Amino acid sequence: MSASTLMAPTVQPQALGKVAVLFGGSSAEREVSLMSGSGVLQALQSQGVRAFAFDPAERPLQELLAEGVDRCFIALHGRGGEDGTVQGALELLKIPYTGSGVMASSIAMDKVMTKRIWRFEGLPTPDWRLVDSAEACEQALVALGAPMIVKPAREGSSIGLTKVMDASQCAQAYAAAAQHDPEVLCEQFIEGEETTCPVLVVDGRAQALPVIRIQAPDGKYDYQNKYFTDEVRYLCPSGLEADEEAEIQRLVVRAFKTLGCRGWARADVMIRHSDRQPFLLEINTAPGMTGHSLVPMSAKATGLSYEQLCVQLLASASLDTLQR
Ligand SMILES: Nc1ncnc2c1ncn2[C@@H]1O[C@H](COP(=O)(O)OP(=O)(O)O)[C@@H](O)[C@H]1O
Ligand SMILES: [Mg+2]
């Protein structure tokens, strides 16, 4: 796959109109969004797009109308930005926006809802239990076996996530997750290699970008390691066997389509050591877009620059078909 197949031929930055880059917001991932949004803003401006910053935590979204905004680039992460709420507001304001619509955004924000749909469609995702107490968490451990991951159903950036090795850790792990979301997900731990793979819609076709393999110290890909240390290695090209890479790419495109995603997304996939079986963990519908983020890294491997990627995503901004 080359940049030419990923770049829609007709994109002219100047023709994209007045653009609000939405970033900041009030979720737990505000800091990450600030980094994503300022990168996107700068990139769009450098390409001649009339873009400006808009922080929904500071201004009501209705002001986008007074600003005469033609389209929005959503660089918000987490709840109240990635979860369908902002998307719904923009639908009502009739301002096209990047990425998935209301339904796919809100399903993808909820890891349990996402897993239910994937499981129903026969896509591999680790076994899980939805729990509402520390006791239920202990029962989940008996059912799923150790180690087990305990995490909030609707959070990101590894916030509130614990790897539980035995029952004595359940109470604390449950509390850590429940602090962020009353819906707590217990999930079978997949011992293996961590990968992530973006999907980009070009000319109406969902395409997987190159897979990125992630090597974190002790396999601990947590908030600190994700954003604040240099200890994680990101391999792109992934170094996986070609057929394994292709299998992951097919899987993430199916994962994307099954949820009805639009525009772009990035799915996390673990490859189990014992049998090389890939498992979908989650899909992010407004992935990180800092200069060091993973979607830009993967796009770059095909020859698509960060600036081109931003313009391309912006050009794909749309409204739900039913609204038009
Ligand atoms: N079931 C699992 N097996 C192995 N590792 C997991 C599992 N669930 C989460 N992890 C680890 O925790 C990280 C964050 O989990 P993830 O489900 O992607 O949520 P988020 O990125 O939204 O916080 C993953 O990238 C992976 O390193
Ligand atoms: Mg993740």
C-alpha cells in the first residue's frame, strides 16, 4: 500500500472551508487531547486550511454556528468527545465532523458493548465478565482464571486498569476501576504480543494501515509508559510474518465495519503466544494524534505524512446519512 492509494486525489486544503479543531474537553484524557489537537491544528494550518482551536470545555458548541464553521476535526478523547455526545450535538448543528457517527462512537467507547457485538459476529475477543462488586470480581477470577485484567468499561489510556494475579487483589482492582466507571470489566489476560492497527476510509473503502507492534517494559503498557517515558518500543513495520500481519489487518477492518465506524479508527489486538491467535481488545474512534501517536506512525510507513493524514481525515468529515 502506498501514499497514493491512501490519499484521496481531490483534496484541496483551501476548499475545506473554516475548520474548528475540537480539543481539550473535560474527560480524563484531556491532557492527551490537548497534545493531539495542537498537533492537528498546526498541521492543518501549515497546509493552508483555515483552522482554529475550539475547546468544548470552555465554550458551548452552539458557538460553532456563530463562527460559521464548515466542518470540525474531532481531536477529543474519552467521554464527552469520543463517545457520541459531541457527535450528536454536531449532527443537530448540521456541521460535518471527522470519524464515526453517534452510534459507533458510543458503542466503541463502551468496551463491553463492543465485545458483545464482536462476539456475536464471531470476531475473537478475550472472554470477560461484567461485574458490579469486589465479590463478583473474585467470582470472575474463578471463571476466567489468572491473570485477569480489571478495567473500567468506558475509559481510555489504561486509566483504572489492573492486572490481577490472585483473589487478594480483586477488591483493590475493582475499586480502582469503579472509581472511573460503575461498569467494571474483568477480562481474560492474553499473554502475548501487543499490536495496534489503524483503519482509514479512502474513497469509501475501509483500509487497514500497517500494523504496529508495541514492546513495553515488562509488557506494562500503562498511562505512564504510553505518554511519559521513552521505554516503549514501537515497531512499524511490525516484523510480523506477512500472513499474520494480513490476518490482523483483515480482523481490524471487520471490527471497524461491524460496529458501523466511519472515517478512521485504531484497534488494539493481542496475539496469544501459545497459538498466535489474535484477540481484539478495543477500538478507538478518535485515536491519539500527537506527532508521536500511533496512527500517524503507521500512516508514515506508507509514505503518508502527518500533515497529509490530517488533511485527508478532515476531507472525510461527514454527517450521518439519515440526517442529510
Ligand atoms: N485482556 C488483556 N490481555 C492482555 N493485556 C491487556 C488486556 N486488556 C488490556 N491489556 C493491556 O492494557 C492496555 C490498555 O487496555 P485497553 O483495553 O486497550 O484499554 P485503553 O487503551 O482504553 O485503556 C492494553 O494496551 C494492553 O497492554
Ligand atoms: Mg487501548
